Amino acid sequence: MNWKIAVIESITRISLRNKTNLISRQQIISEELEQIISDVSSKGATPEQTLSRILQDLRDEGYLEFDGNGKYLLLESNHIPNSIDVHIQEEIPERTPTTVHRILRDSNLVKELKRLYNFKCQICETRLELLSGYYCEVHHLKPLGNPHNGPDRKDNMIVVCPNHHVLLDYLAINLELDSLRLKKHDISGEYIDYHNEQINKSCALK
């Protein structure tokens, strides 16, 4: 394991233990530095200086955000939060095997965009806080797969909260470049027009 992964995992553990995404460098040193050194199997001459360098790298790469008060805000980790269904069934439902065909998406592009916007919705600037990170989604303006066959690239994507993602998926809202509160990457007007045209077609069928 390298230093970067070890530090992210250590910050994640602190976040889960304390139920907060705000963590100080001193917390990492006092609670996790020994574990980090053990994980990387290399103490080095100055582990605290190495930690400072890695924290800066993680800030630059969008994993962390410095809050200005000596603490780091964990934006993203490899931890997958547990979720539970609201309705609990006493009986286990029957199961049947199925074959599912999924469209392969470029997960690196999705991660890059999420970090670019600090996990905030481009439409409303909402950022959902979970334990060990933040949550947002990426919407393709011209959907992938048949019959739309939209491209899997950044100018066909916007970062959104789950609420706006549903509204866009179900053609409940028009979209205009000027209506976006956050704009840090180029979005093709062609794909925005395509989304709005689908709304017009949907309305014409009603």
C-alpha cells in the first residue's frame, strides 16, 4: 500500500469513528500515524512531513478540502456507506436468475467531474454529506445507449444532486447554460438542446 491510499483510509476510519468529515492533521498523527506507517511498511526519516505532503496532494486532487481553521474536509473516499430499505420484509422473496446488459461508462471521467465541482450540484449547489465523504451524481444530457446513443464524454455530462438527476431523467425540467449556478467545464449546447427537444416531444405526445 502506498502513502496516499494509507492516508485516505486512515482519514476514513477517523471520520467513521467520530461521525464527522472534518479532521485535523494532529488527529491523524495521534490516532492513525502508526497505522499508516505499518500499512506502507516504511517509516522514513520524517513521517510527519511526508503526511503533510500527502495531505497537500490530496487537496490538489480533490479528495480533501481545507476549511481554513486547521482542519480538512473529507470529500471522497473508497468507503461505501451501508444503506437499508425503509420497508423490512419478514419473508425472503423468491429469486430468479437474470442476465443484465450494462453500458460501460468511463468512471474516471465521472470522478474527475465530481471533484471539479467539489461534489456540488451545478444547478442548485447542493452537496450531500455522508459519513466518509460527499455524494452527488453525473447526468448524461443525451442518454447513453439506444435509441439516443449519446457519447460518454464531459461535454455531455453535468454534475447534479439526486433530486435534479431524477427531474432531468424524467424530462421534468428544461435546462439552459445560463441557469447553471456552477460552470467549470465546457458543456455542448447540442446536448442541452437534445435534452430540451425530448421534453417537447414528450409534451406533444400527451
